[in-house]
Amino acid sequence: MVEPILTIVVPCYNEEDVLAETIHQLNDEIDYLIEEQLISAQSKILFVDDGSKDKTWSIIYKESLINQKVHGLKLAKNVGHQNALFAGLVTAKNTSDCVVSIDADLQDDVNSIRDFIIKYKEGFDIVYGVRKKRDTDSIFKRTTAETFYKLMRKMGVDLIYNHADYRLMSKRAIGELERFEEVNLFLRGIVPLIGFSSTSVYYDRKERFAGDSKYPLKKMLSFAFEGITSFSVTPIRFVLLLGFLSFFTSLLFGSYFITLKFIGETETGWTSLITSIWLIGGLQLIAIGLIGEYIGKIYKESKRRPKYSVDIDTYSLTQQLIERDIHSSSDVPGSRELL
């Protein structure tokens, strides 16, 4: 049986502090899997530089020159984690049977890749890496993350609980993923929509090896909001419900105050008036802002702009050089006998 060609895709943004260790651990894992005859010797690691401002690309490029397993994809500018990951998946699909995506910070257990491959060989097209627990997170992060997953589930979005972007996808699963042409990418929500056979592998998440988290509170909230508005219209329906409740409440209070007026027990005052104005005004602004968010997404989708632009692809460059050498050597007398 021919062993599958695996590519490990690693999106990177300013990861110079941890990248050397990431390369070392992933390279060892691939060597181990090749030795166990679980994957092909043609398997590789693809690092996607998402417009880093430090020495991330320099480290990737230098390693690609001395290590045949390491390749780099340099994006022209920073396009965000999800787009960078998508770029890596699409690029790796062309020369791979299956692809594992993992972050560069080494918090995800690289040893679980072996279990991913075993599940893939059992016939699963998608294997999700799921955290067993959140002991390494702060109480705030743990609470907000759990709230996010529960909220998304109640809104009808099919997310894998405690799963981020550590997963294996087969070549045909990535092919289906390419058919989802939306600009506002939220892969955690899109991948389950593919519908191919899937399973989960549970692992213990580690502390970040080095460097700072690339997802501070502001980015986490933005990412969560992106996921909610990209996959659910529940917020707009909630605003609509709130509008109806506000309308019927105002009718009740209006009836009440009219009754008081007729029986002569009204007192003039500004408190209730100003409170009502600010309340209704606030609700209107929230509703307009939320609707604007959805309209903004429609605006982006209608442009059909590319999700990313590739600046340098070391794998393609290597293949072009090999083909050029083969063609040039074919012009030399007796070269065909040497090949």
C-alpha cells in the first residue's frame, strides 16, 4: 500500500522566537512517522508567513535551503490568520494526500499528528484536534471561550466544542473547502459544513513555548464577532424581537399614562421622558450598527476580491529549478543515459 503524502501547514505571524523549535519538533515528528511507515517520505512542512515584520520569513527561507522537508509561502501582506491558513491548505493540496494545520506556538501537541494519520487511514476525511481541558487558560479566557461555543451552538452554528484550527483534512475535503467562496472566512464554522466523514482526537494543550500570544482580548472579541455575524442571522432577529418588545412596552406605558391623565393624577417631569429617549435612541443605534455590520459583509462579498496574494512560494521555485535543470541537461549529449 502506498503511504499518503502529508503536508503540515503552519501559519506564522511574527514567530521568530518560537520558529526554530517549531521546525525542530515538526521535522522530528515527520521523520518518526516516515520511519513507522505511516506517511510517505515525500511528506513536508509548509510555513505560511502572513506578512510578518520580524525575522520569521528569513528563518523559513534559510531552513528551506538546507532542509528538503521545509517549504515556505510568503504572502504579500498580512491578511489574517484564517486567510493565511486557507492559502496554506490550498497550496498544500496540490501535492498532498492529506494536510494537517497547526499553529506555530507549539501549544497543540504535535505527537497527536500520529493519531490524525491513523484516523485518516481508517477512512475519515476530517479529523479534529479537540482539547481535553482548559487548565492552561486563565479563568477569564476559559469562561469567555466556553460562553462563545455555547452561544454559537444556540445560534445554530455547528462548531466542534474546544476545537480551534488543529485538524487534518484530506485532499478531497480541501477541494470541497475551495468551493466556499466567501471572503469573510471562519474556518471553524465552514469545515463542519463540508459534511464528509469526520472524527475527533483529544489532546492536552500546552503552554506557549516562547513569544507572545497573537490573539489578545481585542482580537479574540473581533474573531468571535466575525464568527457570529458570518454564520448566524440570530443577532438581527434578536434586535427585531427587542424592537417588538420595546414597541409593546411603550403601548402599555402609553395606555397607563393616558389613564392617569384622565383621572388627574399625572405629574410633569423630565426623568421618564429623557430615560425613554435615551433608551430608544440607544436601541436604534445598536440596531443600525448591527445591520451595518451585515451590510458591510455583503459589500465585501460582492467585490469578490482575492483572499490573499502570494509573494514567494519556495516549493514552486524548487520545482521550477528542477524542471529547468532537467530540460537544460537534456540538451547535453548523453544526458538521457545519465537520467
